[in-house]
Amino acid sequence: MKVTATLSSKFQISIPKALRDEQHWKAGQEFVFIPKGKGVLVLPVPEKEQLVGIAKGARAHIDDFRDRQDRF
């Protein structure tokens, strides 16, 4: 689906209804804007309930972590 929108004089963009319906986006939902080259990714911020179990099996050993100093 290819849809377009126009940036208003108040720097607002209305998301077309067909896209909102397809993505199940609701009024008041929070979004994050991620710069990507000359564009921007717009993604809904997940609810806490959606994050349950996302890191299942991840190791939580505090002495076995990496940081930027151990990279090349």
C-alpha cells in the first residue's frame, strides 16, 4: 500500500485511515521516531505486556558482560 501525507504549517502529519486500520494504531498511542538516512522510521512504542518474555534465556551474569571498551 502506497500512501502519502502532507506536513502542515504546524509540522503535523495525519496518518491515513487505511494505514491506521492496517496497523491497528489507536488515538493516544505513543510512537518513536528513528532517523534512518534521509528518512525516518516511525514505530509504536510497545506496551509493557508486549515485552514479557522477550529476553527469555538471556544470561544475567553481572561479571560476564561486554562494553564498548572491549571492542576494536
